[in-house]
Amino acid sequence: MSNIGRQRDIQRLNKITHSIRSAQAILQYGVGAMVDFPDQTLMTAAPEFWGSKVIKIHDERLEKALNVDYFGMPGSSNYDWGIAYARFPEWYFCPKCRKFQPLKSWLSEYNRKATQKRKDQDPYMKKPRCLECKKDLVPTRIVVACESGHIDDFPWVKWVHDKNVGGKKQVCSNPTLTFETGTTASAGLEGLIVRCKNCNARATLAGAFDKDAMENMEHKHGPGYGCTGKMPWKNKTVDCGEFPRAMQRGASSLYFPKVISSLVIPPYSEKINNQIEKSRAFERVLNFIAECDEEEREGKIAARIDRWSEEIAREISAETNIIKNILIRRFSKPTNGESERINANGVIYRFEEFQALSGLISKDSINGNDFVREETDIHRYGIPSVKSISLINKIREVRALTGFTRINPPDTFEMGDKIPGFISVKEPETRWYPAYEVRGEGIFIEFNSSDISNWLENNSNVLKRSEILNQNYRDSYQGGISERDITPKYILLHTVAHLLIRQLSYECGYTAASLRERIYCSELEDGIEMSAILIYTASGDSEGTLGGLVRQGYWDCFPLTFRKAIEFGELCANDPVCISSQGQGRDALNLAACHSCGLLPETSCEEYNVFLDRGLVVGTFEDRQLGFYSNWINT
């Protein structure tokens, strides 16, 4: 594509007028998502189009897991043109004259009618406007997308002629459309009318949102309704044999980001790692490696690692052999036996975090720049079945946007191409993912696995209740693409985490949306047994690390907070309907859990508010002794 076309279609806008927070650029407004700015709607472009001044952040474990050299966070300067945007959707209408046409037609009018001075200042009409009516243009609310992640404008011209109220018309030679709305708010889709002024064709949008609408239209009226394979965020088009669906521009199912998160733990959190990563010499190393072909990377690194180690050591005043060992660890390719260890959603990857959080690693490296753990005397807490509590005074989490899906959400614990319809945000040769980091604090609670096992062995109704959730999961879309088993222990830990976050938000000064869970759950059959949860601050913005969460974790506060959280789970405003539910929420993947008792803001939950059941914590009306903590709260 020519530079002119690229500049027109991919824009870097002034961050004063077009800004989003770093977290938003990774979550709801990530690559491939549409952002509604005051003057227009744009789509976040792929990282290849972003400015060169992204802030590089590192997590060595996650870099190996995702096979990249670093992660990029949008720059903080107002004029560094960090994030780039694609112009999508392309169809806009004037709210006064109702003219409805793609941006290239509006731009042609702009070039004909705008003054030369205005065109010199803004050659690409960055703010879409109808010059005749002097009104800002309004983007269409309707687009089409397929399950493979492609997205395009609705086929307006073909639709209005094929669905003409008086019968099908051939597409005229010079279609000139207008977009009108009905006089009453209750008209629905039949009140949205598209007209062609050139041939007087007229059609409503009735039936446009039916699941098979585009396929039926193609069978009835001929080609023109299949997926175009358009990928505006990458400024390219691919072949696709699917039929898209019409969707509202702001529909939540139009964009599901796949975010992989990781805690920076010892030894990667040690001060010397931070010094290396911030050094200019290391920056030059990364730039060199980025230019190497994949086949020659390993050889070139081995040939230069001694010189690199000396340069970095001189710059940060460290011992060369220490720097060399760290570089070897960082740049070495994983062996076949390490593949599970570096799987960011694998059991072993989580177990490494579990070991750091519970203090099972070398005491020499337990505290660093980004990780500070404080041990407690569990005997002072008196909470049944809690094996240990660790206070994490400093913690850093890196969250990387690896891709997204449309229409169907990705599985939480699958990665990459294993997810149907997954689209990577970057090209294979690009060596970084968009990401942001959160620095905070947390409380790590490890439960006694043998107590949980005894509870399961002595209560057959627990397995029966969890099987209801498992059956609902198997019947869902996600269950059809994943063989995951939702264990009673996982449901228990997950529900306790939600109840604790709700209670801690009352006690510690953080909102529930500023707290986040991390579940550490595995069985002996997996080779590793974990039964723990981490509650930590999830906000990287103004709330930061205030110390309030860790203060609530001390023995003089936490036992009462924990008991209040469990007691809160006894009764819900929607009981008895909630506690008796056989499935509620998305795909019926919760039992006794609703917005009045167990659900959290979705950003706080690893599972997006599914796999929850108060019944396994406190019991049900029919079986008061069913819950893991039934006896404790009833004494």
C-alpha cells in the first residue's frame, strides 16, 4: 500500500484529544477493538503501526512462554504518538441531510469543497464532517463479523437493493444512500430505513440480525454477503469462506481480548534484573536480536554474549559473570522438557508462583525490587483449614494482550491456535506484544489440602452438586471445545476468593474493581497439589499500592474479615431462588451465585464470573452441612 493510503487508513492521533489508559489498550480497547472517541469511532491498530516510543516492560518468564523479547506499553508523553488507529467503521451519515456513504466518498467531497488552507492543515479529514451542513458525521452502528475474527461494514448498497420494499432491484450505477430512523422509539429494526436516492430503492433492517441472515441472503440473491476477510487493524484482507453476522458496533460479543497475566517472582524480580533491563546496552542487544532471522539467532547470541555481558556490567557496575549467567538464562531456548514449565497457563508455571508466594524458594532471593513477602504466624489466626497466610507487600504483574476472538469468548486456560477463531494481535516476525504492568500488594492464603480431601470423601452430595456445573459446562460452547474438568475444590476456592474480595472492599478502602483473584488449584494426579488463593490489588492507576490490603491481612484483622466473608455467603437477597438454582449466569455456569452475593466486576475474576457456588462453602437450605465451612459458621 502507498504511504498516502497507509497514512489515511492508519492514524496516530494527538494523545491529548484521543487518549485511552494503558489498561484499556490491553483490555476492552485492545488491538482489533473499536473505540468511540467524541468525534469519530476508530479501531486500535496492530502493534506494527504503533509509534517507536512504546515503554518496554519485561517479565522473563512470560517472555519465554510467549516467545517474545519484551512487552510494549503506550508511552506517557502527550505527543509521542504511541497507539495507532484504523478508520473503522467506514460508513458515516450526516445527522442533518442524512446522506450515508463511506469515508472515501466523504473525503472526495472534502477535497473538492474544503479550502486549500484547511486541506494543507488536515489532508485526511481526521475529524469527519459534512461541509455542506457543517455537522460532525455519525458512524454507523451496525457492522458484520465472522467467527474467524474478521470484520467489515454492513453490505448497505446490496442490502437496500435486494431487500427493496417493492421487490428486488438491480444495484444501480450510482447508488446514493440516506439513513433514516422511524418516528417512534418502539419501531425497532423496522424503523431503521436505508434509501437509495438514485433509484428509489428502500429497505428496513428487519431480519438483519438473524444468525443466518447473510447466508440466507446470499442463497436468495446471489454473491455479496459472504465474509470479506477484512482485518482493518492490520490494514489487510485474507480469504474467508464463512458467513458473517450483523452486530451492533458496541456489542460486548464483538470483541473478546485474550490476556495472559504473570507475576514477576524471584529470581526474576531481583534488583539486578531491573538494572539490566533498564540499561542502554541491553536495549542495543534487543535491537540487534530483533534484526536476526529465527534460524541464526542462537548462533549470533552465543558469539556475542561475552561482549554484551562486559558492556552491561560496565554500565550498571556489576560482575560480568553474574550478568552472563542471567543473559544465558534469558536467551536460552527451552528444551522439550521445559515446554510445560513455560506454558503461561500451565500447572507448573502457576506452581512456580505458588512456591514464591508461600516462601518455598531460597530465602536469599525471596525479596527484591518487585517482590517482597512477609511471613506470618498462622497459629495466631485461628481460621480452620487455613494452612498459611503470607503478606505480599510488593508484587508486580504483567498483563499481555496476545489476541482476541469475536462472537464466541476464548477459553480461559487455552492459548493461541488452540482457541477456535483466535486472531493474534501481531505478525509472527514481530518480537513483542502490547502489555501493561500493575504494581501492588496482596494476601496469599493456602488451605489445608487434606481437609478439603476429607470433606470430599465424607460428603457425596458435594460431587453431585459439582457435577451439575460440569454438565452445564459440557453443554456450553466452551465445553464443546475444551475438555476441562471443574473440580469441587476449584469451585470452593474460587467462591471463597469472591466472598473475600467483596468483604475486603468494605474493610481496606479499595473498591472491588481494584482487587483481583488468582487461583492456585491442582490435584495430586497432576503431579503437584495446590490449594491456595491470592487476593491482590489489580489497579495500576490512581489507587496504586497504599498498604491497606496488607494491613487487613494481619492476625488482628483478617480472622474477623474472613469469618464475615463466609457468613455473608449464607444468605443472598435473591434466596431461595439463588441458593436453589441449577444453573444461572453465562451458559448456566454458576449455581448459588448472582450479583447480589457472589459476582464481582469481571476484571477482578479470572473466570469472568463463572464456576461459583455458595452451596459448597456454607451449605444449602436442604443440606446445611454440605458446605466446607458449614460447621464453623454454625458454631
